[in-house]
Amino acid sequence: MLVVHGAFATAVVRDRTGEPVVLLSGELPEALTPASLDDLMNLAAAVLDTQELELFRKCLAALRYGEKLQERRIEVNGAVLMVYRE
């Protein structure tokens, strides 16, 4: 599962191999309020299976509380994306 922070919009999709990709807009962890987490989990539930949804929930909790995840910084046309892979 890839979680990409810095995207223009929030979305949950699958790449061409079927791997889940979550695009997050806004600032972390400020953007991860309880209400936004509920909305994001509802969005993710439409795309992710049960195991993937639980993994995503754990990734969001780690990001919200400042825990370190494997991350990579990518800059595209001046926009900075943070990619977290689990």
C-alpha cells in the first residue's frame, strides 16, 4: 500500500498492478482530525478490502501520532509529495 501526502486532492485508487494507493491532501497530522479520518475511512472502504482497510487505519494512526514510517520525498514541478509505503 502506498500513501502519498501532498496530492492536490484526496483519493483512494489502485495502480495498474492492483496495489492500493491513497492520495492525501492537506497538512499532516493537522489534516487528520477525527472527522476527516471518518470521511477518509468511508472513502477507502469503497476501494480497499478488509485487510487493506485495517492496514490503512494503522498507517493513518502512525502518521497522526508522528510515528516514523518508511517514507520518500519526491518533488514534481515544485510540488512536494511524501510517499509512505507499508
